[in-house]
Amino acid sequence: MTGVFTRRDCAATVLGGPTVLIDIGGLRIVVDPTFDAAGPHGYLTKVAGPAVVEADLGPVDVVLVSHDDHPDNLDDRGRALALAAPLVLTGPAAAGRLGPRAVGLPAWASHSVPRADGGGDLTVLAVPAVHGPEDGERDTGGNVNCEVTGFVLSGSGLPVIYISGDNASLRTVAEISRRVPDVNVAILFAGAARVPSKFRGRPVTLDSRRTAAAAAVLGAAIVIPAHYDGWTHLSETATDLVTAFDEAGLAPLLHLRDHAAWASLQP
């Protein structure tokens, strides 16, 4: 695909893996940029490149990085895009590694970004994520696996958008729902990622059934799944997501599009 994506008023598209492009409030936001070609990345293997190359995105205003520890969430070309962006929002530890343009947000801290549409500010709220089983060993910072940050985007006249990052915890989703009871759109990282050497091979991201359960807990009108393909350690597919949402009676909420196809964020 060639040519710059025309900016949308209020829409999102998954570009492959965890990488999501969001146009909102006149801003272009990229979540967890991964633009490397398929191939091995340490102990992980990428099996599909991005649906769109980074040059086709045009100017990017904000990059959200859930974590920089794993190449399936921030690879080499994704890191280059992030470091060239005017603003990167991420967790405190990742910000220390990503340099001066990165702002580290602890859980429940927020950052205001002036909107390009004249509607005031876009508020980006950092929210917790648990990158593994609830009973997984925690580091000195209380993190399972590593520090991961989710995000909630909001602003006057805009839908409230929750971005989970690599989270496997329904308890965490319930806490976010209590604190942010008006989520309209949920961008949920799914795929039931498994690494045999970690946590006895148990999922370190939401599986399909828990993705549907998270959607029910949040009460979101629109659910956009991400991070369910493109890597060998993802153990569930788009088909599993469709089945899980259908069995839960939530099929109308699931907005599963081809990569690089836009989904409206207006409920």
C-alpha cells in the first residue's frame, strides 16, 4: 500500500500485531509501533510484516508505548518511529530508556495533549496492566513479567477509549471500569500470548474468552481487538475471538476488520 493515509475524524485501524493507528481530536496517534519485516526477534518470531509501512502514516503526533521490553510491542523500526515523534507517552521505566521526548506516566497519572481540531485537550490517562497470571512472581516494582501501561483517551465531545496494552488480568479491567465507568471503546490486546519458559506457559495476554469478559465488564459499545496475529507465540486467532464473542452474546460489539481497514470510534 502506498501513499499517506488521509486523516479521519474519529477512527482507528489495526496495522498488525499490537500496532493501532488512532485519529482523534485532529491528532494522529500510534500505539505500540511495530514495523519490522517478518523474522526472528530474539526468542520471539514474527511471521507477518505490517499492513502499512511507517512512511505511509504521514506526520504522527503522539506515540503510546505500553512497554519497550518486548520486540512484539516495540521493534527496531517502531522504536525509530517513536524516537522521531514529538511526544511519546509510556510508563516511567520505559520513559527512562526512550529518551527526552518520552513522558513516563505512573498508573492513574494523566497528560494533556492540545488537540488540533480546536476542541481543547486530549487527556491521556495511564492505567495498570498485568502482563501475566495474577499469581505470577512480581518484581520490586510490583510488576508481573515487566512494567506495562494501558491508556484511556478522553476529551470534550470525544468517545472514551481504553487501550489495554499487554494485560491478562480481569481484576485489573474491573478496577479500571470502576474508576472510568464511561468507556465507549475498548481496544483489547488479545491472542493468549504464551511463552513456554514463563509462568508454565500460561497466557500473558487476554485469551478470547477473557477478552469477551473484559468487554462485558467495561460496558464498551465498540471492541477493537489487537495483538492476535503476526507472531508465533500468539496461541489464539481472530476465529477464536469471533467464537468467544458469539458464545457470550456480545457479537455486535466486536469490530474485527482487516488490517489497515478503518473502524469508526463513534458508538
